[in-house]
Amino acid sequence: MAPKKIIIDCDPGIDDALAITLAHGSPALEILGITTVGGNVGLEHTTGNALRLREFLGLREVPVVPGCAGALLRTPVNAASVHGEDGLGGAVLPEATLPADPRHAADFIIDTLRASPGEVTLVAIGPLTNVALALLREPRIVDWAREFAILGGSYTRGNFSPAAEFNIAADPEAAAIVFDAGWTVTTIGLDVSRQALAVGAVVDRMRAMGRLGADLLVPCVEFYGMVTAEEGPAIHDACAIAYLIDPSLLDVEPALVQVETAGRFTSGMTVTHFDLGDRVPNALVGTGLDVTRFWDLLLGVYDDVARRLETTPAHPAPPGPGAS
């Protein structure tokens, strides 16, 4: 079976880095582009991190395309207190030698979906500003996308506020545009991703993965949260990528999701109606995760990536004049 072609819209970010690594290593996926948005940290850092990850992982031909620095209408927020000032926690990767793509992320999304209608899946694991802007510029991407999935929202309790999850709360107006656009949004929120805990046994496996473990995985996870035998940080964004690789890992239910944009205390809340009545669903909402199979998939892919990294130079030289 041919790999599923994807665009990853992201704000790296520790868990974004782990999600990109999973997407890169899985033979089920082909990354056509990585678009960046301000979120976990500012756009300068999210783009810089994507560029460094691209070269560290050996994705040099995949375009990294920066997009919106902040929300459509609101003052930017960030999660540097969680991800570190540069966004990658304790990981220190070599500086990138290749530049970002000069296009805007929204235009890249439009152009890529237009060129291959029905063939490309869009997955957003950061604030939804780039996707909303793409919809405002070209509403037909709703029909051109093969599938659209996000890491975002919660039908129980948030992490940015009691009501709202960070990716949605960072730009509620953008999220409202996205959910109201007329496509089905596969929504993998905190209710699922909080089950994906990197506990001690998981981190021990990562620690044995050579340069991938030492330079990226372990420093990221250990910065992200305390690791014990039974507890660890939730690796949120990788859940969305894992779903694209193997949808059977998640339980999903149809629902109508509406985004609160006006609430004084509930801005960014994803109001989720499972009891539809005469309402028309606009989402498939994740409700459960097969945690054992999730980690089997993730760590198996990481093992493969780690083996490939051990056979490549740690600091590949930039291409010389005339190189292709």
C-alpha cells in the first residue's frame, strides 16, 4: 500500500518534535511539508526547531514553511514554561544549514491540496491559525483534503484553563473557522492524549536508542515532566500521528464540536455534543486509546529511526556549489 501523504502543521514544541519523528519513521506516511505557526513558543523558534529537526532526522528535501506568528485577532500566548524558551526543552540539535521555504504556510497548504485533490491528509498539532487562514483564502481546501485531523480540544477539562486546551485557546477564532468549514475534523484531544504517558519503562527504551535517544527523545521527555515507574508526561501530539498510521488505535465517536469565542472564563472551550439529536456532526472525536499498542508502534518506529541515524553523519555538511 502506498504511504499516506501528509502535511504537518505544527509549533515545535517538545511533543511536536516527537510527533514529527514518528511521522518520518513510519513507512505508512510520506511527509510532503512541515508548516509552522506560533504557539508553544514564538514563530522564530518553532520554525528554527522544525529546520533543525528536518536535518537531524534526514528530511532535507521536505519543505519547512513558516506561517502565522500569532492568533488572528488576539494577543499571542505561548507555553515556554512547559517547553523551554527555545521550545525543545533539554534537547540541543545542530543548527540548520538549509533555509525555510519562502512561501507562507497557508499558501503552501492551499497549493499542495489543490495539486492533488483527495490525496493529501492535513494534520494540525498546534494552534489552528494557518489552517483558518488557508480556509479564508481558499474554502475549497475542504473538498481537496483527503482527511483533516487535529490534536486539540477536550470534552472534559482543559490544560490552558479549566475549560480549554492550549491549541484551541491560543486562537479560538481560528478554531471556530476550522470547525465550521464544512469538513469532518478528526479531533484527538486531551481526553485521549493524556493517556499516552511516557513512564519509566518507555524512557528506558528511548535511552537505549543511541543518538536519537541521547540527543532528542530523552532530553525532551525528561524536560517535559517528571518520570517515574507509573507516571510521566503525556506525549500529546504523537497521538494524532499514530491515528493516521493506524486508526484502530483510537476509539472515535461522531459529534458536533462548537468553539467558545466569547466566554469570559471559557474562551477556547470545545463544546462537544455527542447526543446529536437533530444536530449534524462536524467531527469524529477521540474517546479512547489503546495505550499498549500505541507505545508498541511509537517505540518500534523510533527504533528504526535510531538505527538509520547511527549510519549517517552527526553533522552533515551543507551541499556544495552546484550540488543537487
